[in-house]
Amino acid sequence: MNPLFADGWLASSRARRLCTLAPLLIAVPLLGAPQLSQACASCGCTLSADAAMGYSALPGWRLSIEYDYINQDQLRSGTEAVSGVPAGTELEHQTINQYVTAAVSYSPNSSWNFTLLVPYVIRSHSTYGEYDPTQPLPELSRSFSSSIGDVKLVASYQGFLPTNNLGAQLGVKLPTGQYGTAVQFYSGPSAGEPLDASLQPGTGSTDIIVGAYYYQAISQNFDAFVNAQFQSAVKHRMDQPGNDFRPGNSVTVSFGLRYEANPRWVPQLQVNLLHKSPDDGALADVQNTAGSVAYLSPGATVQLSSRLYAFAFAQLPVYSNLYGTQLFPRWTASGGVSYAF
């Protein structure tokens, strides 16, 4: 039996049913915890995949892969969509982000978990450049990148309670992705010029990741969870005057419900909140890289075989308050598979 239920705070029939879910519950712990660097202040991958797949106190190895699709094609400022930007500022057209994240996770016992996450970032971006209302729109400048992003290492400890349902996380994001001026525009008036620092595959910074989570059964068929995470750059390679960049701090909070009447099909609903501070430095777009957003995220987890599981979610933005003018997604999609052994 899963140590999570050892003290009997769930009914015995509930515990027996959830023990049949053990491979599912250990499938992707912490996979969604560290957030991917984004090409705008507050768009994108806030989904909690660890909650999507379920927390666990069971030891073992897990291999997983997650795919996230984020199409930023709507200009927003403050809490509203806008049709343009002020004169003299950049008029962006579209950014399409695709993240393929491989993860290896190991739990030596019921209290500890260690996870390595390696993202592969595929990103296309187009912009009209500086907007001049007295002139027709120029040809679009376009860029494309496809490379490894910033790797993350995260440790989790959930031995605070006998039920192992309260956990804390400590991790680090390493500057393994291309950053600074590595990616350039390949066409249009800006051809040969470097892409914005916030749109590069990596940030060039070493970040500290601190988080916590709690989950509990609230009825025969429903589990509830809440988790929070803070990420901050503690060291950045681009630190020379006139050539410096530091990504803004971010705070994410997620909470939701999982309906577990059928162990092979677990529908669920998450609310994902994100607040990001402005980027800083001479290479930063300080005025357009901060804000707060909220997503409503329905989805489900399914059992494909005795050890193989998958999940799929859509994220629907229900609130945004963005500094400056930013490209924002109308929806995002996430899916993943995992194998426990």
C-alpha cells in the first residue's frame, strides 16, 4: 500500500482503490513544477503536471516527456486586447513556442524525490519592428530557433507528515540554453540583428527554485491540491554594463481537483496563477515583460498500460493584467507520457 494512506486518513476502500493507481501517481512528479522561460511576461506553461499526474510517496524511477504548445498571437495591454501599439514602440506580430521536455525522476524512499528536466525549445517569432503610424507596415522580420533550453534540477522532500502529503521543493535552473544575442532574425528589415534576450532559448542566468505543495482526499472520489513556486535569478552571465540582462522573478500558484472514480480515466481541473516581475538590464524590454495572469485548465490523465500513462490539458486564460503591450496566447495545450519502473 502507498505510504500516503498508511495512517488511515482515507477510508479503506478509498485507499485500496488508489493503491491500484500507484503507477499513475508516481508517473511524473515535479515534471510541471519548474516553469519554462517564456517569450513574454506571463504567457505560457503554468500547468502543474505533477498535480496532473498525482503526487506519491512511492520509491522508484520514472521517465517522462511533455509537449507544450503556446501560440502568442494576440496583443494585450493591461486587462484588455488592443489593436496596436503607441508610435515609436515595437509592433510584434506572432510568437509560436513549442517545448519538448524530457525528465528523469528518482525517489529513493517515501520522503525524497530528485528530478532532472531537459527542455528542447522550438520557437518562431515575427515582428514589424518600430511602429510608425505615418508609414505603411513594413515587411515582417522573422526568426527561428530550435535547441536545448535551460536544464533544471529539483529536489523534493515530503517527510514532514506521516501521510507524506505536504512537500517542499528546492532546485536550480542552469544556463545551458543559448542566450544573449545567439539567435538572430533571418529575414526582413531586421535580418542579421539579434533577437530580444527574452526570446532566446535560454536566459543566461542561474536561478534558484523554491516551492511547496499539499494535497488531500476531500471525499470518496475527489482529491484536492495546492502548490506554489518562486523562481529568481541569483547569477547571470550577461552582467557587463550595456550588455546585461536579468530575467524577472516569477511566482506561480496552482490549485484544483482530481476526480478519481475510475482509476483508468482521471478528469481534473486546475486554476493556474502567475505573477512575473520585469526583466532588468540594457538588453531587457523592461516596459513589456511583467504582469499577472490566471488560467483555467481542464484535462485528464489516462492509463495506457500497466506502467505507461498519459495526460492532456488545455489552458484557457481567464484574466490578464500585463505591463506595456505584449503578445499573449488565446489558449495553450500540454500533453505528456510517462513510464514508471
